[in-house]
Amino acid sequence: MALNEFVKELNGERIEGEIIKTLMVSLITSFLTLFLIYYIKLRDMNNFISDYGFFLFFAVLSYALIMPSIRQVRAFKQFPCMTGMMIGMTIGMSVGIFLGYFNGRCCGIMGIMEGLMAGFMGGLMGAMTAIMMYNDNLKLAGVIIFVICSVILLGLNYMLYKETKFEERIHYEDQFITIVLSFLLTVLSIWFMVFGPKGVLFQ
Amino acid sequence: MKIKKSNLLYLVGILLIILLAGSFVISKSENLSNVSGTVYNGDVQIVKLSVQNGNYVLEPSEFKEGVLVRIEADLSNMPGCSRSVVIPSFKVSKTFSSNNNIIEFIPDKAGTFNIVCSMNMYSGKFTVLEKNGTKSDYVEQKINSGSSCGAGGGCGCGG
């Protein structure tokens, strides 16, 4: 069964064998960035951790889950149209418009469009849901959404494996992109949360 | 299933990082809410909260700084999301229900402040007087009313 093979490949020599390592590299980069910025700039800010800690913690975990998919996509460069749509949509809805575009472009205009639309929709829906749920266990909902997104992203890893099972990897790279993207996403998240415009409920 | 040694190390590392970061966040977090449930043995300012013409009305609408305020909501004329009340300046938020219609907080600064519903559709104002009874010049900036659902008090539209 393909799922068993996929699990086996997590220990193998293919790109899937790098998923766990990529996850850890991303986690280390993001948390290091977060703690450095915290100790250099934000330590003296009143209630920084209690106001933003929970959300930044889960944002960093989400980025770490997204990075292996990005690496997997980059390893093969070319995918069929339908796969491109799925990649663009999944990653687009997870982190937004730019990464959706970035990943969806491997598969032509369909992938790009799907990435743009999903990122746009996901970003707006996230903000609106947060406002609507402000008094209704927002943090608990955040954890549930994180778990569901994690399962979907793992599903994307599996789908990519199935699609590329018989193909040769065409792009080899070190963890540079993982580190750069994790760093940028973490910095942007901190900037948006702390210094970006806020709705009245989060002021 | 046999796990490759390097992957096992990575997994342990991931778990450790998450545990360390998670415990740091939890240990540094503190409950900031000063909403209800506080046992208070001093004076209490009792305020009636209701909705009229899509706005919150507080009677009386002036409180003293440093004295506990108990807001009692009249749910009979508070529809939809007007029952979800937020006072951003004092980090107060609560959703009223028929058996829990009270908010308590201690205003620790003087001025004129906003009270809004959780979707920013219903709004109102109240004034906190200085400890000596004088009125402060501070007026909290008006919150732009009307959320993504449009104006008019209709909450609950969504994606």
C-alpha cells in the first residue's frame, strides 16, 4: 500500500527522507529568530508573551510543517495541472498569498491562480473568524485548526510522494531556502502581530 | 517499523524544541483578565446595560476610577452579538447568558472609553472620573463601526 511505502520512505534516500530534518531545521530557525527578537527588542514590552506567545508559537509550528512540502515541490519542479492546483491551494490557504503563488507556479497558471485565490481567501477568512470567535474559545479553535491543517499538509506530502513515486528528483539543494523562509515568515508574523494594524478587539 | 538513527534524533530534537518553547510560552503567560469572579469588599458601582437603537446604553454612564464596576445586562432587549461585550481599554470581554449577565471590573484609568460588541457592530461610551471626581480630558478614539458584515447591527454573517 502506498501509505506504508510513504512511511517507509521517511527513512529512505528520496526527498521524503528529508522531511523530518527539514521540519527540525525550520523549527530551530524560527524559534531562534523568535527568541532573538524577543530578547533584543521585545522583552521590555508589556505582556508580549501573554498577548502574542500562543499565536506565534503555533505560527512557527505551522511554518515548520509547510517547509517540507515546499522542499518536496522544489525537488521535482514539474507537476501535472491538478497536482499544481492542490499544492497552490493547500499551501496558499495555510500561509497566504505569496507562498501559494511561489509553490503553485511550478505547474503553470492553474497552480498560480489557485495559490493566489486560496491565499487571499485563507487570509481574509482567518481574520474574520478571529473576530467572530473572539469570545468563543478562539485559542482552542486555533489549536483545532492547527491540527486539521497539519493533517492536510501531511496529506499533501503523501500526495506529492504518490505523484512523483516513479520520477527522478531533478533539483538538489541544501537547507538554505528552509532557513530563509522560516526566518522571513517568523519575522513577518512578529511584525504584523506586534506592530501591524489591529482591529479594536486586539488593541 | 525501524526508524533511521538520524531521523530518531531529529524527532527527539523536534519534541524537545516544542516542549521547551511551549513551556516558555506557558510559564511567561499570565491571566490578565480582571473580569468578574473577583471577590471585592469595597464600594460597588452598579450599572445597567441595555441596547437602544443599535447602541449600548449604560445607566449611569459615569463611574469613579478605582472603584469596582458591576455591569448588569438587560438581556430582554439585547439581540444577537450585542450579548458579546468587549471593553478593549480594560481588557474586558464577556458573552452574557440568561444565568450569567454580569461583568465586574475595576477601572484603573480615567477618561471616556468605548464599549462594543465582539463584532464591533454595537457600540457605546462611558466615562471614568478621576479619583477626585473631576472629568479627564482623555477620550478613547472612536472605533470605526461596522465590521465586514456591513452596518446596521446584523451580526453573524460569515464566510
